[in-house]
Amino acid sequence: MQFMRTKFRVPLLVLFLLATLVTPPLERTADAWDVVVGSYSRVGVNSLRMRTGPSYNHSIVMTMPKGAVVRVVAGKYNGGWYKVSYRGKTGYSIGEYLTNVGLAGRTIAKSYYGVIVVSLARQQLEAYQGGSLVFVSAITTGQPALATPTGTYKIVTKLSPYKFVSPWPPGSPYYYESAWTKYAMRFRWDGFYIHDAPWRPYYGYGTNVRHLDPDGVYRTGSHGCINMPMWSMTRLYNWAPTGTVLRIVSY
């Protein structure tokens, strides 16, 4: 009986191999995670180098951190390189380490002359003026227990510098040492701000929950505020006057 089972297994294996040889591979269709020229993508590795040309032989323009949101200008070249723009610099990066994220505020921006849109799902802030995007930045919002509230708000005060003092007493799981920030923009009187966070080195998707950062340190989201890198917080503070509309959306 063992011999008979082996006898019939061989032809089946041969048929399977023949089928794989004559059957064309399935075509990969575009989906939400593909790099899209003219849209925005997020750096998905610890760091990604931007180069002067579309290959590893070209010199390095800059290194972009994990979570950085870049504009995809053109591509693709040499099998997988794209021309990208980040923080005023343009160069080339390999596409396999980029994830398309798109924009959350295109439709919202049509209803306001100037508006800030925060996407909690993307961990991304977008600034619009006259319906056009001014800039986009990775951010970190509130941890699950202290989530950043969705809704429509306005920037009510701008403060520089500003010292944050914990409203929770020592011993509380949410207590933190008092800390200075360079820029803070309050959008709710009960203690919600957009501000820089010198203590936070990484921003973007996944940083609002407990996670392991590339530097080997476990971190979680904010206490409800919207944390931004210094470069983008400086730009936002100088661009948005008091009264600017802020839309925080879940998607």
C-alpha cells in the first residue's frame, strides 16, 4: 500500500510543476500602499537617504527619519527610484521603503481660506491656504488613554516659549517633569495644544501608541496634545495666525 501511494504522488507533482510553468504570474494591481507620483509617502524604515540621482552611486543629499512624510515628485527610475521632496530639498530615494499615505484634508480645505488638518489615522498634519497645500508633517498625537479629541477648533493663543507643567501629581502614570517648548498653539482652553517636543525624536504613523523607536527606546503618544518636529512647528507657528481653523479627523 505504501508503494501504491508513492506511485500516484509522482504524476500529480509533475502536473503541478507543469501548471506553474504555463500559468502566467498574477499581475500586481495598485493599492493604497503603492507609491503614487504626485502624492505623499511615509518613510517606513529607521532612516532613508535622499541622493542626488536615482542609484546608490550618487551622493547623499540628506537622511530622512522614520515616519517622515515626503512628496513624490516623479518616477520611477532604474527599477524603483523616485524623485522626492522633503523639507525644501529634492532628490531621489528607493521606493520600496516608502508607503503611500495620501492627504486627509483635500476636501476640507475647499471650505476654508486657511485651515490646519490633523489626521489621527495617518499621524499627519496638513496646512492649507486657498485650497492649496502649504506643507505636510508627521506628528504624534495622544496615547489611547489620553486621545487627542476630534472636531473643529480654532487656534486661540500662540505662546513662545511655553512651559508645560503636569496637571497629574507625582505617582500618577501620566505625570511628567515640567518641560519647556519653543512654540505652543492652544486650540482648547482645557489644555490642548500643538507644540514642538524636544524630548521626542520620532514622529508619524504608530507613534501615538506604545512602540519601539529606532533608537531602542519604548515610547507612546502624547498626553493629548499634538507634537511636531521643530522644523514643521516653526513653520506652522509663523504661518498660522490666531483664529486659524483646526480640523482633527479620525481617518
